Amino acid sequence: MNFKDDNNTTVKNNTLSLDQIAFLNFPTEYLKLSVRLKNFFLSNSFKTFYDIINFNEFEIKMYSNVGSNTVLEIKNLLNRFS
């Protein structure tokens, strides 16, 4: 999975499992997410984690009401499926 850190370093695994692909493409409205993270997805018209996978931390933080905790939550969720 890809997710860029603050240094614009892409962390990726070239081969994704079916579970990883399913997670990235699963609609976030059906996932148990914090209110903060749900609001981030809804207010920015992102429907899946696949929509944000190539953003780095700085790019994510540029969205309204997004801070370090939101980025940390995204990273933790992605790490669970990597």
C-alpha cells in the first residue's frame, strides 16, 4: 500500500493481497471510523481509502479541520491492512 510520509517518501508494497485491495476500495461510509475521519471523507467527497492513498501527510493536513490525529488515524488504518 502507498502512503507518503512528511518527507514525501512513499511506503509501498508492490503486491497487494485481495484483502488489501478490498479494504482500499470499500466505501468508508460502512467502516467504523472516528467522527473526525468520517467528516474528512464526507466533506471532501472521498469515498474510499484508495481516493487518498497517494497523498502525503502535508497534502492531507491542508484540508479543512485535518490535523495530526486524523493523519495518525489514517496511517494506523492503512498499517492494519499492509
